[in-house]
Amino acid sequence: MEIWCGFDTNVESARTRLAETMQRFYGLPYESFERYCPAGRPEHVSEHLAPYLEAGCQTFNLIPIAASVDEAIEGAVQVKQSLLGSA
């Protein structure tokens, strides 16, 4: 499953950054994608993905958006660790 996600300690900042990036990329309003694209702390993203894992999804391809590349990578790593811990 490929999923865009926004990382920030502030949900609104994460959502805004993610929305701007996706709207530029797809040329469509973020609201078209919002329910599929979690934003906030890594824990929030993990919670969003957990039902897919429980339903049998074995691979997640995260497209992380954050204030920096390091923050995006760290957020993705935290999501992976959280999901592996719940598997």
C-alpha cells in the first residue's frame, strides 16, 4: 500500500505541509485524498495504518513529508518500528 503522510509534532502543521505538497503534485484539492493520508506525529500515522496491517497488508510504501528530510526519515522509521511491534 502506498501512502502519503505528513510528520510534525503539530497536526495542523503536518497537514498543511502535506496538503501543499500533494496539491502541487496532483493538481487536485487535498480534500480528495485527506482521509487516506494521515498527518501528525508518527504514532498517529501508525494508528491510521494499523487496521490495514490487521487486514493483511504486508507492505507499506510511505511517502513522508516533513520540515526536513531527516524528520521525514525519522518519522517513517518510527512508524515502521511501531507497526512491527504490533504485528
